[in-house]
Amino acid sequence: MAVNCDSLEQVREKIDGLDRQIVGLIAERGAYVSQAARFKKDSDAVRAPQRVEQVISKVRTLADELGASPDVTESVYRAMIAAFIEQELAEHKTLAK
């Protein structure tokens, strides 16, 4: 993906715009994570290590196809998934009461 900015200010403006989109997508993903908690019977199902590895494999491939660093993408996704697992565990615990 080719990008070309004329100033650091322009770079920052573009990054700020992307951050807004990314945070919106994180919010949407989080809403689906909350929904997923309703369908899982226990904390092992929430942690789902095989599913985590499927997602990591998928996003590494996507990163490569789209010109992103697979290593950076994997690091970001592992952190995001870990945070969402914690959110889902809390949600699941609330639903189990």
C-alpha cells in the first residue's frame, strides 16, 4: 500500500483518522465478544486456544496479502485477543450467576 504525505502534520492527521476507525472496529468486535460469551459453557470454551491460533494464522496471511507486517499484526492481535478473553471471561462469569 503506497502512502505519501507532505508533512509530519499530515501523517499525524491520517493516523488520527485511522485510529478513529480502528477504535470503532475494536468496539464492534467487543460487542461480538460479549455475545459469544452467551454461547460458551465454561471458561475453557472462552479461552479456546485452538481458535486463537486459527485467528492468528488467518490474520498473518491477511497481513501478508495486504502489505502489513505479519509479525506486528500477530503481536497486535495476540494483545487484543488476550484483552478480549479477559472481557469475555468477566461477561461469562456474570451470565453464569
